[in-house]
Amino acid sequence: MRICEVNENYDRTHQYVREENGVRYGDEIWAINFEYLRKNTGINLAAILNMALAPAVPENVKLITSGLTNFVNISWEAPAQGKRPKAYYVLVRETDQSQWQKKILVRDTRVRLPFSKDNYFFAVQSVDEDGHESLAAFAYSGRP
């Protein structure tokens, strides 16, 4: 794991501790913002803990491409190992978007949704009874 900020100071990181022409280089204790480090560490640990408690990723996530329709059929299998998911989230986003736009709760291992398979990307997550979510498995073209 690596913790850094968006405006990283390269005089501090990836440098041997030294001073040249009045400029101090390297990681030194006086330059650490411990409150910032505490918050970042807490967020990263919470994310890791959530993934550790979550069920495994769904398997064989398939986007059924047969048939000309503006609906999509997606099927998947429960994870072969670990605890059984209580449900699944189907993630949906338009093809020109970088973030998931919709999150649909599904209690089965298949779903039919009113989205064109030509205009959207889909993925599936496992979720347990406490809301811990697995990583997402991207849906690929396949046969039922």
C-alpha cells in the first residue's frame, strides 16, 4: 500500500535525506502531517477490512448477447469459495462514463434489465447480510 497526496512534493519522496544549495530533500519526520496520515490510513484500512469481510467475487458473469432488444440479460454464478452472498449488486454505466452510474440490488444469479447492451457496461458484486461488497466482476459476452 502507498499513501500519497494529489500534490506530492518530490523534494520529499523518493529522495535520500540530504541538503543541497539550501534545499532539504528526503523523508524527514518534521515534514510529516500526522493528522493527514492518520485519516488516510483509517480510510485505507476500512476499505481493506470491508473487502476482507465481503463474500468472494461472483463467477462467470455473462452478458447474454443473443437477440435484438433494448433489454439486457446478465447471468452469473455464486462464488465457489467463502461465505455465500445474501444478494448481488449489478453495476451499470454508459460506455462513455468512467464511474458506475447505477447500482441495482438483485437476489438471484440472473437479471433482465431495461438497458441496451450496446450502450452500457455492466458488472456484478457479491454482498453479504452486513453490506460488505466484493470487488466487481465485469460482464463479458457469453451464452446462458
